[in-house]
Amino acid sequence: MDLEITELIVKSIQGSISVEEREKLLRWRKSHPANEALWRRLTDASYVERQLQDWEKPMSAERQWQRLASKTVRTTVMKQLFPWLGTVAAVLFVVGFFMVYQLNFYVGETKKDSDVRAKESSFASKDEVDASSVRLITNDGEALPLLEKGSMVMVEGRELHHQDGLLSYKTTDRKSMDKERFNTIVVPKGKRYQLELEDGTRVWMNAGSSIKYPVQFISAERRVTLEGEAYFEVVKNAEKPFVISTIKSEIYVLGTSFNVNAYATETADRTTLVEGAVKITGRKKQKQLLLKAGDEALVDDATMTKRKADLDAVLAWKNNLFIFRNESLGKLMEVLSRHYAVEIEFANPSVKNYHFSGRLERHEDIAVLLDIISQTAKVRFEVDLGKVIVYPTK
């Protein structure tokens, strides 16, 4: 089984893995938290490159494992990803390192099985949640997992297609419902998702978000409820305005593209208009605001304000980027926590007030970003079983 998994890892890295093999590899990854941790390291370009460079140096298996399992993040970002992974050296590295991992891991389990399992229990529970990933909650309260592979989903008597992180309600089945029935999409931390409503409106959902919407728009308004962050491209229909309800505001739309950030942890909702026009009212009936392209509105429990938007920064998440403009480290780590589904702990609370500016690509492994931040923000990081601990540098 060891060599079979090794072969699947190499095939996945080379892009030659079949659907059936990918599913087998995914089952192995999810069978134990340590497997997932190893997978993340072996698919981190900067990490593997350094290991390949050092591979010929004499070193015991125990020392190799200690280096792999080191809690302190030490990664160097590559500008060219995986140009060498098709080589024999890469295959030998994966095979050899996998065998070192197997030997040391199972010896460790034998010696202190209960301690290891107890320490990894919180990470395992997160991995189990991730196995079902995005969830669809039906009008009757049934929760349906939307797995990454494509499938047909029966929703309120309709056969809908789910493929490549998109669920579409735009169907040829135009039979009218006698009353509105609502569905909810719940996107956990560490995931993103796309939704196409029955009128053709597209919704890009950020991590840690949920949206409730009618399966078919029957009422005079096309009304949805959002918690979290989403980008909307609304199909125009002057006779049936599109309305987004959040905890603090309501956004009225005729047809436009815009972003709404309404996480419960934020002190204010932020609506940013890319094109078109929207009208915003506060839930506590404050004044109305009209936005034009390039504007954004901030709505808290008491006030509403309008200002010019930094569109690049606001839409960075949708474009697989992080853009920070003199952002506090506390806020920055909150964003990374949401995107990578990790817990953040500050060894010294004063570190939260450090500030960071930068434009970063959204890498598969959070370690790459932590390394960049540590080089500029005078902090260092330790990663321990799904938790990132932040320390000030001495």
C-alpha cells in the first residue's frame, strides 16, 4: 500500500492521475490527519525543492523526520512552480521520504499511541467536517454534502447539476411552484463556492459564508439573505428587484456587479460596487445611500457612510489573492484563519497591532504566506495541529 500511495502522489503532482486514482488518494489523505499533513508538505513546491537540494547530504532517517515534522515554519517562495517534479530525483524523493515517514510515524504510534491520538483529535474533527465540505440545507432542513466531484442533486423535486464547485438552479424545468421554498448554502472556513440562482444570477461565496435563497423567485422581489462575504453578478430585471439582506443592511439591486462583506465578526457591513447601481438601507432604518461604480458603503448598527473603494483589495479573494494595505496583524491573521481553516493564537497580544502591507498569491499551503509575513512583520510562526501560534521576534 505504501508504494501504491507513493505512485499516486507522484501521478497527482505530475497531473497524470485518473479520476479513480484521485479518489483513492483522497481517501488516504482523509484517513488520518498525519496523512493530510504529509500531503500538504509534499505538494508545497518550496519545501520539496529544499529537500531535494539536501537529499544527498548524509542524514539519519530520524533526523530527516525531525526536520519534516518541525513545528516552526521555514519556507522559501518559488517564482516557478514544480518545473522539476517530472524528474527521477523528484520520484526518488517522494518514495524515500514517504518510507521514512511511514517508519517513524508508526513507531511513534506504538510508543505513545494514546498521547498522539489525543493531541490530534481536534485536527481530525476538522478534517471530518472538511470531508463533506460545502453543505446544501433544503427547505425541510435536510443537509446534503456537496463534494468536490460532480454529481446530480435532487432539490425540491428538481434535478440540479453540481460540478467543479458550482451548483446551478438554472434549469429547463420551469414548472412554477405554488409557494417559495428556500435553500441555504453553507461554505465552511477553508473553502469557497459558486452558485447560480434560477434567474441566472451568479454568486461567488468566500470562506466561512452562508446564503439563503428561494429555489424559484415567486415573490415581487428576488430576496436572498447573506452572512459572510460574496460577490454578485445580478441579472437585470427592472420588474423584480434583487435584494440582499444582511444583519445590518439591505441592498437593493436592478442589475449589477458588486461585493458584500457581512461577516458576523465585522463591526460594519461593507458593500462595494463594481458596476451598475445599488441602493442601501440600514436595518435600523438609517438614511439611504445610493452607490455608483467605485463606491462602497459601510453600515454599522448606528451609522451609514459612503467612500471610494479600493477595488483591487476588495476583490482580491475572488482573484486568488490577498492584498493588505497597512493592515493590522490581528486583522490579517483573522483573514488567513478563515481562508485556511486554522486557529490563530497570539503568544503576545501586542503583536496584533503590528502592521503589514503586501500583495500575496493564495497558495495551497498557508506556510508559504507565513514565511513571507515573517520576513517583513517582525514575527515568527509555529504551526501545531491546525493551530498557528504567532510570536514576536526577539
